[in-house]
Amino acid sequence: MLGTPYNHSVETPDTFFLVGIPGLPSSHLWLAISLGAMYTISLLGNTLIMTVIWVDFTLQEPMYCFLCVLAAVDIVMASSVVPKMVSIFFSGDGFISFNACFTQMYFVHAATSVETGLLLAMAFDRYIAICKPLHYKRILTPQLMLVMSMAITIRAVIFMTPLSWMVSHLPFCGSNVVLHSYCEHIAVAKLACADPMPSSLYSVIGSSIIVGSDVAFIAASYNLILQAVCGLSSKNAQLKALSTCGSHMGVMALYYLPGMASIYVAWLGKDTVPLHIQVLLADLYLVIPPTFNPIIYGLRTKQIRKRTWSLLTRCVFDHFKLGS
């Protein structure tokens, strides 16, 4: 399935060759089918959520606006890596140009940084909605939402631009064969003739600061939410609040657990964890959240489920009406 041996010498100095998952060539076809299916679900699900929120004015609330942006980021994150992965696993076409490799690297890091910021914003939204419901509209104004969105984007650019710049300016004078299925920065930096430690250290420190601070604030928000929910006198109100938060907590678990495992296994367990396990973790980290986020929100959020069904029913009815 690889089509090209690992010791393949590149034709031009501005080309990398992605091998896919080292040591598992026999599984590449099944991975191509699985990733293709998950990518299709991701595109359809996130596009549907964006469309429903965009056309339904009753969903123009801060929570759904953040969810709409999250769906867009999920599409960008999945689209930046999955099509190339499927091409590698299905046909062995692992060649990628130098500029395309670092463009992919930048979008992957920027999208993951924006996503963790959006999860923090959504946790803040739930905190205000449950702990300060009477002040919800006064606190979460459109102006504050715009400021939060801009701050999340600027933070991603400030933290992630130096990483891609540092790796792209390393001298590559040896093999250009990347033992990965996408241009993951550590795998690419290992090919450099210079010491890749500064960029790798920046990656670990930067991701630890961003993810660590976001997780800390999210945990604090949900701790306050749980305290407020336990103080409610009505059991129905408690169940409704917990059900609302359950979908958010599920999405956060899907994002942070594979991500943290991928980062720290690549950094701390590189000598003990097999390389194909490291690559699989990194791949799943970028594919699982975009695939399951729309499923979780679609199934767990009554408003979105109801509006989605209404939109699909109307589209089918209009189609048959035009056909007749």
C-alpha cells in the first residue's frame, strides 16, 4: 500500500514524502476507508449544524454562535489533514511540497489552538447561563462575543506562528521521508540537520500553557456549575442543567484526552511507545473531535435536533414538490 519504500530519496529538495503509519502498511486500506467515512460524517454534520444555526433566528444565542464557529474550525482542522491521509493510505501518494507541508502544519496547530479557546468560551457561557441566569444577556453581549472570538484567534496566531516558522527555517540536508501521515512538527523537525530541540521545546511549553490554562479555567467553571446545580431545589431543573453540560463535557473529553495523550507520548514516551501508536494517536486527535462533535450536539441538544429535523423535512418536501 505504501507504493514507495521508506528509504526513498526525494526528487527535489523542496519535497517531503509522508509514509503514513510506519510498520502498518497492511492496515492502510482499512484506515483509508475509515478515515474517509469519518471525514464525510464530519463535513456533513458540521455543515448541517452551521446551516441550521445560520438560518434559524431562534438559535442566535451566544452558545449556538460559539458552536457554529466550532463547527467551522472542525471542518478546517479535518480538511487540512484527512484528504492527504486518505490519499496516502489508499494509493501511497505521500509526496507533499515544502510549502504545502508547512502550510498544513500551521493550519493544524492554529485550528487546535482556536478549538481549545472555543471550548473555554463555551464553558464560560454555561457558567453564566446556570450560575447567573438573570444577567446572561447583559454579560454575554455581541460585543463581548466578538472580543472573545478575536482574542482566541489572536492567541492562536501569536503562539503558533513562531512554531511553524522555527521548523520551516531549519536546514534540511538529509532524508526528506517523514515517518508520519501528515506534517507533524516533531516528525518533520527530526529530519533537520540542526538541533530540533528549540522548536520541540517551544511546542511542549506553548501547548502546555494554552491547554493547561484552558483546562484549569474550564474545570473551575464546571466546579462552580456543579455547586450551583446541587443547590437547585427542583430535581427536573438539576437534570436539565446536567444534561446541558453533559454534551459539552463529552466534547471536551473527546478533544483533550487524545490531544494530551498524543503530545506527551510523542515527547516523553518516544522510546517506549511504538512509533505506529504515536502516529495513530496523533491522527485520531485530529479526526475524532470533528467527527463526533456534531453527533453529540445533534443528539444531546434538543433545539438543534428539532431545528435540524425541521430543516431536513422542509428540504425533502420542497424537493418532492418541485419534482411533481
